[in-house]
Amino acid sequence: MLREAELQRLDDDALIAYLRTAGDESARTALAILVYGHWHNVARRVSLKVPADAVEDVTGEVLVSAIQSAFDGSSIGEFAVWLRTITARRIADFHRRRAATTVPIDDVTVIAPADDEIELNDLIERLLAGLNAEHRRVVELVVLQGRGAAEIDGVSVANVHQITSRFRRALREELDTG
């Protein structure tokens, strides 16, 4: 049984080999050293591609997957290299789980997770509710239905552009602050 100071001097492959044969208490210490040694680096990589509120969860998934594969024999090559591969896969899994819905609004493209689609619709409805009936009609026809400014009866093309521009600006501001 190795002491903690001795375990800390081992490289990843030696730690994994030790973990496979160690007793409970010593294995826990070796596992903690292995996880702690990689947590910060994995979290940093994950934070580059995953929202801040999900970084810790995805980082944990990466390390659990890496450690499980190290013990079931499916680990390929050095642990650090395998860890990078698993990190990339877990980030991809995260984004796959949060299948995105794209809502194009001319020069603004909103990508919202499927769970937030209702919130996006509520935001658009709230912004539309703040408009008078004529402006709401213009926004619905031009921005939401994709009609051209010249197709809107009773409103000049310049005014259509002003109305839709203000709506898009308000939507962008809400999305940036939300």
C-alpha cells in the first residue's frame, strides 16, 4: 500500500495500474489524485464549448467515462490522450442532447435549445404586445412571415424598415441581456 505522497509522484498510467490492484482506502486516495490532477484542465476545455452552468456536470461525465474505460480495458493509449478524446465526445453529446431549434429573423438568427423554445416564443409575443396594431401587423408579416417591405399595404417601405429595425433591435437586446 502506497502513501499519498508516493501516489502523487506516479504518472497517470502507473496510478491506473495501482488502482486496479489496490485496496479500498488506498484506491480512493489514488482515484482522488487522478481526478484532481485532471479536473481543472478538463473543465477549462469544456468551458470553451459548453455554457458555464453545465461545465461542472460535463467535466464530471468526462472523468467518470475516462476512469470507467481505464478499468474496463477499453482505454486506448495514454490516459491524457484518451481523456482529450472523451472530452470532445462528451461536449458533442452535450450539444446533441440540447438539440437546437433555429429561428431565422432576417439578419438575426436565434439558436435556442428546444427546452427554451417556449421562452423564445413568449419573448417575441411580449415584444409584439408592446406594439400598436399596425406595427404588430408589419412585424408579423415582414419579420415572422418573411414578406417583402413593398408587399405591406398602407405603410411606406421606409416606415416598414423602421418598424422592423426597431423590433429586431429590441429582440437582440432582450436576447443579449436574457
